[in-house]
Amino acid sequence: MTTEAGIVRPPAGAQAVRRALDVLHCFHDNGPDLSASDLARRLGLSTSTAHRLARTLLGAGFLEQDARTARYRLGPATTELGRLSYHQRGLHLAEPELSDLADRTGATADLSLRSGPHAVIVAGGPVTPKVGLRRPLHATAPGRVLLAWPREGETGPWSPPTSAATPYALTGPSTLDHLAHAADSARVRESGFALDDGESAHGMRTVAVPVMERAGHARFALAVRAAPELITDARLDWYLAQARACARALEVLLLAPAERRDPGERAG
């Protein structure tokens, strides 16, 4: 809606929807159950407003409430939608490949995708307990891969957070930071991978490569993680070869059947 003064206003009800979504986003990273006052503090709302939003989401099944503590957690509707999205993306097909990669390398293996300014782990082998974990794009090897091969519409400006997961992570949304991130993306594209030496998890080394789509962007980032004693400089090329072989397999495996045909091929 546009006013006479040319000011664009959101449609009626959009603010309530936005606030409800903000409530759901408070439960990222498998944190503890939250009270209405916890939600209010996190979102800068009054407790009564946070309570009304939570009760609405509770009634729709997107939240559930502990009868003893009256605290909220994500409800069955979010689980249902999450599982539907998981299968629609074909991620259940990726798990055997990731498990095989983990067995061959002795490292953990997982897939991440982009969600706004974050990289979110969405699938992993049997020893990856961090599915659903999100981290700032610029601060992880998978995130830097997703930045280097962005989807259409993901190339606009974004602001990294002002705090870091570890003392080694890049922080600050200054112009110099944006230039540094652009230069890093160019290096990642040139080399074909991103390397994380403890920036996101102290004591862990992560190698990430893109799982590409035909359009030329990264559908996912594939990461292999282990201690630096395992992914040494001398063995880095071997780990990269293993990760890239898995990524190529996933590029085909995660295509819809119709997409697996050559673009010029016609049905007989």
C-alpha cells in the first residue's frame, strides 16, 4: 500500500505476521524453552504482546507449552513443515552419501544452505548432531561457499553481526569488511573451496565445497570437519578430492527426475 505522500506501508496484518515469525525465530539453535517474558525481552515487545503472539502460535500448533513451567518450545506444526521441506529438497537421499563420506574420511560431513545472513546445517552423517545449527555466513567455510556462488536475489547487501562465534571470526559491518568479504568470495570461487581454521569452532578444521545447480549457483555447501591433526596441510588435497566427489554425486542425486535429462533432450 502506498500513501499520498509516497510512503510504502505494509498491508494490513503484515506487522502481526512479521512479529509471529520473529517469535518462531527466537527458538533457533535448539536453545532452552522460553517464557513470554523471555520472548518479550528478545523482541523488544511488551510481555502482554509477546504472550498474545505465543498463545496464537500455540493454538495453531507452531508452539507448545510445558504444563509445569508454562514455557514455550516449537510445536508439532513446525516439525511437520520441517520434515516436508526436508523431503521436498531430497535431503533424505543425501544422508547415505554423507555417511559414506564420513566413513571414508574419518571426519564429520554435512550440508548447509543459506537462510538470510546465516548458513544452516540441514543434513549430516550419523555423527553430525548439529542439524539446525546456524552461523553467520561470513564466519564459516560453508557460509563463505554460499556467498561465493549465490542464488539469484541473494547478491544484495547484508550486514554481518557485531559479535563473533570465536575470537578469530571476522566482525563488523563496515565498508572495509564488505570489501574484504567480496575479495574472499573471489578467492573461494577461484580455488573452488573454502577453508575454516577454527574461525567458527576452535580446534576444528573445516573444508567446504559447493553442491552446484545447473544455473551456476550453490544449492548447498558440503563441509568436511575434523581436528587439524586429521585434515593436515599434507592431506588437504585428498580431503578436497573426497568432498568434491561427494558433491558431484549429490548434484545429480538431488535433481528432480525431469532435471536429470539434458536440456535439449525431448521425450520420445
